[in-house]
Amino acid sequence: MTADNAHSPSEDGSTRRDFLYLTAAAFGAVGAGSVAWPFINQMNPAADTLAMSTTEVDLGPIEVGQSITVMWRGKPVFIRHRTPEEIAEAEAVDVSSLRDKETDKQRAEKPAWLVTVGVCTHLGCVPLGQKTGDAKGEYGGWFCPCHGSHYDTSGRIRKGPAPKNLAVPPYTFTTDTTIKIG
Amino acid sequence: MASGPRQKFDNPVIEWVDSRLPIFTLMNKEYGVFPTPRNFNYFWNFGAIAMVMLVTMIVTGITLAMHYNTSTAGAFDSVERIMRDVNSGWLIRYLHMNGASFFFIAVYIHIFRGMYYGSYKKPRELLWMLGVLIFLLMMATAFMGYVLPWGQMSFWGATVITNLFSAIPLVGDSIVTFLWGGFSVDNPTLTRFFALHYLLPFVIVGVVFLHVWALHVTGSNNPLGIDVKGPQDTLPFHPYYTMKDMFGILVFLIVYVAFVFFMPNALGHPDNYIPANPMVTPAHIVPEWYFLPFYAILRAITFDIGIPFTDIVFIEAKLGGVLAMFGSIAMLFILPFLDTHPIRSATFRPWYRIALFGFVVVFLILGVCGSKPAEGFWVPLSQLCTLLYFAFFVVAIPFFNKKEPVAELPPSIHQAVLTSQPVAAE
């Protein structure tokens, strides 16, 4: 290989020098990307934050008609022990009339227990309706005071600006009266 | 940067330095003898005023950081400690808190000046775009700074604004988790906001440097909007405009310190003196006043955009609001390319002048809408004003490009200034 070889074009007009430029640039780009990734990824939830991402709740002490709020991933989770009337009301709704079409069965694994994330799907406020004296909205569920969203006894959006139903977090019954959220 | 032979300084120390690093030559060229149009009015003070506020914010910010505790457990208390126990802490914090507001006041007037006198037009397009970039960086910095005291408004403002990114299709939720470093606004969020709040002002300083550099390439615009034609149209920057800027800065600072000493909380929200509580939302979440018009635009889009009378939706209301808000700033960014009318100054553009005053009124009404709950007639009013805001850029300005008469301009700055009739008035 002589210096002339390096510069003399092949049939399609490219030279060995072009190849060296391209491979050097490609290596540089891959290298810069590999170094950049840890500095970007450090922003994602850390191991201890992820480790805190499940919460166990004992449902035993919650009476029928009572609600409790627990913290899960820094957010409030509403757990309501629904009365038979509330369940009947939630099941009687014509699903096709809803903004976010979900049946009550899809939202509550056991009809007596409704578990939802207590964060309004509009802009993230915490709706009222957990305490006895709270406004529960026109549909007997929850009412968000920020921009006036009404949720029904299944936590579904019925009126107001929110686009979606209150989210149902992933949860499993570890015993008959204990759930693990997350 | 210096080219050609350098002029010698009499002082031997200055001469020793300058012959090795011509920094005194540079300062003299750019701030001493720099030729500046002779007809500036007081609107031309606000660039210098904004610069003073930037320095004020950096100095007060660095001193506050020496006493601030970056953790959800300690942040609120450390701010209260600064207010009560740290020597002069109350003064430094109130200067920083109100300084943000007055920085924005200066910058809003500075932007209005640019729009009124056509300072964004050729050849100053890039200068203007760097300015809009500074404005965006200021908004990011101010937003993150407001989170640091970890009061109720800090927490819920951060929650609402970061939740905006969840409107992005497919990756929205992952982006929000990425921004939070967790599953809600929490300790990791606060820590990174502090780091970025400390960093961004220095990025702003860098962009300001480019902004001023670009300014010194083209030279300043002026109230007549006509080009400088020769030395008779200009004055040396020093002492003429160093003095005029100094006067304007002092008047501005008097108003600023009047707020700091006599009504330091007038521009803030009392709820931010309640420690952050993730379980209780304040009844009414509002951003700082300087974000209100953009917040109103965000909330104005309450409807999905899709095919009418079907369930097909292209843009959900939440995403629509986010796009409208960022779009409103993008309009400013592309303004130099929207407005191709040959005349710069609104002094000679009566149609544009009326539209611009209308635009300012619409912007102020949007600010009022943003401070009110999103219900009742505030919603349609925000929607109407949002429509008018965009109409100014995409309807009125292109219309003026085609139809607004091209007035006859004064032959030169010095002739306009030295004739006794107020040429600019008609």
C-alpha cells in the first residue's frame, strides 16, 4: 500500500481516506453516545426509589362505606369499602354513555373493594370525597375542586374536564383482607 | 478580535496588559467609542436593566444557596431559617424573590420595544432569536426556582407543569417519570431542580454574550427604525448612553427596592408559605404572575381536535393545550420571518401599531384569565384571546405585509432629530 493508493479513487469515486473518515466518525458517535447514556439514565428512578414502589395494605379494619387513603409511590391511593348501593349504582351505568368506557367489573377485582390512584387525570390534583364531610360530586364518588371534575362510585369520569377515569393501580390480594399495590 | 494597529495606553500597567491581551482595547471599542444612534428613547434602557437584574439574581442566588438545604425534609425549614436567623437573609431572599419578577418586567418591556420598533427585522433576526432563547431559558429557570422553597404552590405547580409532558403520545408517561426521577414530584425531583436552577443562569449569561455580540455586529436599531448613515447619526456609547442607562437603571431599582422593602410578598402567593403536602391540593393552583398569559393559553384548549361527530381524536385537549402554549412562544421565535414589511418602526406603520396595541391588550387579558379559576366565562374569554394572539402572527402580520402602505421615511437620523418639527409624531 502506497500513499498514492490511499488517495486514488476506486471505480465509484470513493477513496480509502473517505472510508477512514466515516469509520472514525462512526466510532466517535458510538463512543459519545455510550458515554452520554449513563448521564441521561441517572435521571430515571434509582434502585431505592424502585424498591419503595410497592405498598401492602391491611383491609381488615375498614368498615363498609369507609374509605382510606394510603401512600404509594408518593401518590395518594384511595381504597373504598363500597356499600351494596354504591356497587349497584356503579354496575347499572350504561357503559357506552361514558367518556372513558370501562365497566365496573374491569375496575374492581372484588366488587366490595375499589382501589384507585387518588390523582385527578386532568392536571394532577387530589379529588375530595374520602372523608365523611367531603363533597363527593354529583355521582357520589369523588369531586376535584381544582377544575370541577366529577367521578362516580367506580371512580369513572362523569362530568368536567378530566379525560380519563381515576387510574386503577396494579394490585393483588395476598390474603382475603390484604392487598399488595404495585 | 482587534485588527489593525493597536492604540497605545499612557498608563504603563494598562499598556503592559493590553499589549499581551487587548482587553482594554476591546472594552473601549465596544463600550467606549462604540457608535450608537443618537435618537434612543427610554425604551432602550431595558437591555441594560435586564443585565443588571441578571447579575442581581446570580449574586443573591449564590448567597442563598450557601444556606439552602436541598431535601424535601429540610428545604422549607431552611428557607424560613434564611428569613429569620441568617444575617440579612430576609433581605437577600426578598431581593431574589422580587428580583425574578422585576427581571421579567424588564424583559417584557424589552421584548415590546423590539416588537414596536421592528428590532427583529433584517439584519437583526438572529439577535432577536437569541433573545427569545434567553426568554425561554428564563422561564425554565424561574419555574424550577419556584419549586425550591417546597411550599404548597411549589409542589403543586411542579406537579401540574411536569404532568404536561404526559400529554405527549406514547412516551409521555416515561418522560414524566424521567423528569421526576420517581413516580411523583419528590426528593429526586427537588434535588435535580436545584442543580439545574443553579446551572441555567450561567447558560443565560452565555447566550446573553452571544446576544450582545450579535448586537455589536449589526449595531442598535433606533426609534425611527432607519439605518445609521454616517457619524453624524451616532454618539459614542460613553458617556452618552452609559449615563442614560445609569439613570434608567436607578429609577428601575427604586421601584424594585420599594417592593422588596414595603410589599415583598405582593407578587407571590400566600399558599407557598404552607409546607408542601402531596395529599392535599390547594383549591386553586396558579403560577407566578409572569407565566399567567401562557398558563391561560394552556388551559384554553378544553376540546379534543379530531373528526367532528365521530370518536376519532387526533389531538387530545391536554396535548392541544401544551402545543398551543409552546406554539405561542414559537410565534415570537419566527416573527422575523413572518413580518416581511419593509418598514421597521411602528412609528411609520399605523396599521401594525394598532394591531400591536391590540396584541398587548389581548396578552394582558390572557394574564387575568390565567389567574382565575378555569370556569364560567373565563374559559370562552381565554379561548377568544388565544385565537386573537395567534391571529396577530398568522393573519394580521401577513395581511400587513401585502396591504399596509409603505410610508416615506426621514432621510437620516440626524436630520429627523435636528429639525424642530416632531417628525416621528405623524
